[in-house]
Amino acid sequence: MENFTYASLDPLAVTPAGTRHLNCNRTFQGIPSIGISPKGRLFACWYGGGTDENRDNFIMLKISDDRGESWSKEPVAVVDAGAESVVRVFDASLFTSREGKVYWFWSQGCGGPSGQCVPYDGIAGVWFSELLNPDDDPQAFRFSPARRIANGVIMNPPITLADGTWALPVSVWTGNYERHRSLAVRQGCFFYVSTDDGASFECRGRIDMSEVEGGASFDEHRFVERKDGSIQCYIRVNRGVAEAVSRDGGRSWSLPVLSTKMDGPCSRICVARLKSGNLLFVNNDVTYHRTRERMTAYLSTDDGASWPYKLLLDERAGVAYPDFVQDADGTIATIYDFARYTGGDILFARFTEADVLAGKLVSSDSHFGISVDHTHTVPGREAQEKKA
């Protein structure tokens, strides 16, 4: 009998890509994140493998040394439990600390067999590893041994608070997950912190998602520290985007309520503070009951009170799951996926605040629609593009 209870508690190593990770052998893929090294090297990670969200999934990493204009042909590193394992590796994020250290976070749990969409076992677990030499030849990359932080899933990267604390958005999905019910796992959006640059972690607070209007949906929450010192949390819910606020450093939180300023189709959003002090929000420019289309960047100059400026990045249906970082000169490097089940596109866009303020590309170096990775069509899977 398969040991679903403990298999996902074993650490996995970051390794070079093998045959099963090559582009020609992948179909389904998506859910990307983007990171940057102190010297400007860009990193893109996402998960793929198999034809759906199940135990076939693994995460992979690519690099760009020309500001996203081109990317390594194949993954330079992967985290994979192996084709015969019950363990699924998924939902990864990249994070660069103020000290310039590059970290790779991911989620690890038991998934269902091939042909069955079983993305979550009720407990999962958040792991991370440091890339010790991020600007070296990728063939010489060295990663620290993986460490488990907590139960749950990490979909978005940590942020660094004004006092240097790392704040991690860890979610234990709210719902009826049978496999680990006997463990009485506490559900919700968690606020995990590290006050010693990743040497240790603790849970500081939790947002209860059991009563949110319209129902919880995977959470995929993201934190922003506001100028008054409070912490805003933006959360994916069935009805679009919900918000919660903490005024005591993340220890206690208001109950989440539907945002009156943001909307979306029930999908992951991305919001973070830019070097200018303004906030950038990237999401599908549609209401909650619509298709994932019109990937759009919004700008707020009043700490999130309003979002009057916007720039359309990709108008097509099937675009989703944005993430972004800024490089040293302030250029915004954005990644998202398109047609996960029928094309497997990971796409990159480069633009500036001036472009968002103008509502069009006015910066000579801005560029949309750059391919980070593309697999190939999976016959008969077109209907899956409408799934969550």
C-alpha cells in the first residue's frame, strides 16, 4: 500500500535536469515565478510533467543573462521525486533577500496517479533551498540541502518587511480534504516569519478563510507592507480577490472581505511595491465569472487606495498566474503562463512604470510576448484550459 502519510516529508535534492525533464518530453506546464540575482541574472521556475496536476509534476528552473530576451534552452535545475514516486512537487517561488541571496521555495505533497487530477493531499509542505552561487555557470550551480518550513503550500514569494523580517505566505487550503483529516491540520492563510534570514521560521498569524464571501479557493495570498506599517493581504477567492489587514505585525488579522478595488476570475494575482514606492498589481482584467484573459498591469500611487493606471500585457484567453520582479534600473520583469494543457507556454514581458502610466509602451526597451518555454499540443485537452 502506498504510504501517502509520510512520503512527502522526505527532503528532495535540487539536481540537474534529466531526460524526463527535457522540453520534448513535457506536455502540461504552468504556474511560474520569476527571480533575479544581484548581478541581474533572471531566473524562471514553474512546474510541469504529465498531463495534469498529479504525482507526475516536478519543478524546473531556467536562466536568462540578457534581461529576459532569451532563456536557457532546457532547465538548468529541477526538483523531482521521480517517475515512480507518489510525491508531487509543485507551486514554486523565487526570492532574493536584501543580502543578495537567492532562494527557491516549493511545495511538496502526495498526488494522484497519472490521468487523475489530484493536486493536494490536505497537508503538503513548504520547502526551500538556497542557490549558493547564482551568477556562476549553471553547470556548477550548488544548492543547499532542502529544509521543510511548515505544512501547506507556498504560491507566492516572501516579502521583506521594513525591519528585515521575512514574511512568507503559507496556505493550508480550506476544504474537505480526506487523506489527512485524522491529523487535524489547521487550515487558512498563514503568516510565517523568519527574523534571522532563513535560519529559523515560526508562524506569527493566521487568516481564517472559512467564512469568506463566495468561498475560499486555494488562497494564493500575497502580502504588502503599507506605508503606515500595517500589512495588507490580497487573497484569491471564488468571487475574485479578498483583502485582510493586520496592524500588529501579522499577529492578528481582520476577517477577509471582497475587495472593492480589485476584481478577477478566481486566479492567482501578483501585487508588490516598486522601487519608486508605488504599488504594481498584475491580474486578468475581467470580473470573477469570466475567462482568464486580458493579462493587465495596474499601478497605484496612493498605497493601494486606487488603481487608475493600467497596461494590457496579453489580451488572449488562457493567460494566467503572473509574477514579477524589478531589475536595478527599475524595469519590471513579468512572467505568466498561457495554454497550460494545449501548448505549455511560459511567457515573459518587460516594461516600465512609464509604460503603465501612459497605458501603452513608450519605453524603447519594453517588450511583450517573449517565450521562456513552450512544449506542444496535447490532443483532446482544450477543455482543460477553462479549469482553475
